[in-house]
Amino acid sequence: MALTLKIGNPRSYRNLSEKGEVGTSSDLGCEGQQEQEDEEFECLLGANGQVVLWSPRRETVLSRFDFAYPPDLQAQDRSPNSCPQVDSDGDLHQNATTLDLVGEQVWRGALFLADFILHYSDIFRGKHVLEVASGVGLTSVVAAMLAIKITVTDVDKGEILELIRRNLKRNEDVLKAEVCVKEIDFYNHDTIDDLQANNKDVSVILAADVVYNNPLTDAFFSTVLRLMSDPPEKTMFIALEKRYVFTMEDMDSVAPCYEYFLDGLEWLRSQRTDHIEWTVEELPSDFEQYFTYERTRHLVLWKINAKLKQP
């Protein structure tokens, strides 16, 4: 059985020249295109580094993500209201990313993590799951098909949290979990402390594509340490795609942000070792693919477990 998730993304000018689910350039006509060119956009930066171009005068673009239910997914996990829907080419999402429009994209790391959730459903079934830097919320929607509660977070800037709420509402027919949308700003410890105070039973944490620049990576790992230092014991899954750049210094293509991420993992291992026994491991990536996207060899998945030592 196939199921379609409906994810709304902020519309931007460049999108008007692309084929979309709603609001293509052919819908606007020449006059509409000129109006769009003259329009000002608000530039937002999510905690996961995604740039979102948002215009309050425009609607959102609706992208559809078709995926197949795993054969062994229990019947009670499936939505009674879902109908089989298969797109002719299997993918209605705009896969081409432009650097100034990445906020429109659900990046591959989120789809990779969603596949992992579906394949290893027992890890998430009946748990309270927290996703940090959720972006448009696709991974949280999938987790909410299995979890008993899910807390979806990002920075509270512009329309980001409201966009997440709308996407959850669009897909409420497949959600099993109680859903809560909250703010986490990696640079604001008050938001982290507030979240912990009101979500003391979180046992699984998710993050997808959180590596974009080194200061953000530092703030991310500081947040992870704070979240995983308190009971109950927590397990975190981080999916990301290595992004390579060519440097004259190395005369080669390297992934500096990913290398810095690995340094962050080593830093985390060394923190509060009198209180926490850390287990950090890269997981195999050969689990089944349920969503339609290009699964490259640069997609990786890390697992962090924090076992709290008895005082």
C-alpha cells in the first residue's frame, strides 16, 4: 500500500519557473510574474541551517511524498483513512536544489531518516519522540505514525513553527501520536531548559541534516549534551548527507562540515563521563527504501546512546 504525505513549503520567486503542485508560472501569467519579481521576501534561517524565503502575500507550495508501507508494519499503525496513491513518476517533489532556495526542499537526510523509522518501527512505537531542527516536519510526521507522543521543534522565527503546525494538520489522518510543536534555539539555552522541564519522558531524539557550518555544529552538540544529560536515558538518531567541496588547499573534494561533525561526536564522548556512558556508532545504511529519492552513498546515519550512571 502506498501513502501520500502532504508537505507545504514556502513559495519563492524561483519556484514560479518550476513545475509545481500549485501556483506555477502558467497560473500567474506575465502580469503575475512581474508582480512576483517586485515583491519583497523575508529571509528566515531555521535551526537546521535551511534558508526559508517567505512571502506573506503568497500561499505555500504543496509537495507530495509517496511511500510504501513496510510489509511488516502492524495493521494498527496504518491509517484507516489512507488510500493507495501512486504518482506516475513516483515523485512530485522538486528535487533540484538552488543554494538560495534550500528552504523549499525536504533534504535527503530527512527522507533517509524517515526510511529508517519505517524500517525499524519497533524502536519508535509507543515512545515519546523529540525532533530538533525539524524544518518542514516530514520526519516528525512519519515518527508520529508510530510514537505515542512527538514533540516537533525548530526556532520560533517568522512562519517556521506555524508551517510545521500546518503540515501536521494536513497529515492528521495518518498521525497516531499526540503532537506538540515547540521552540528550540540551539543558541538559546532557555528554550532548551523550558523544553526539558515540560517533556521529561522523551526517550528518542531525531535530527536530520543539521550540519551546515561550524558554529551551528558547536551549538547543536551543546544542545545534545543538555538534552541527553537528564533521565530517562535517551537514544538519538542523526541522519545527514556529506556535502563535498573542492578546495585548492587539498586539491581534492572534501567534506569539511562533516569532518567537523565527527570532531563534535568525539567532543560529546568526552563530556560528563562521570555521569554518562556514551555509545556513538555509525549505523549500516542498507535498510529498505520506502520514499522515492536518490539514496546516495554520501547519506549517513549515526546513533548516540546516553546511559546514565547511578550516583
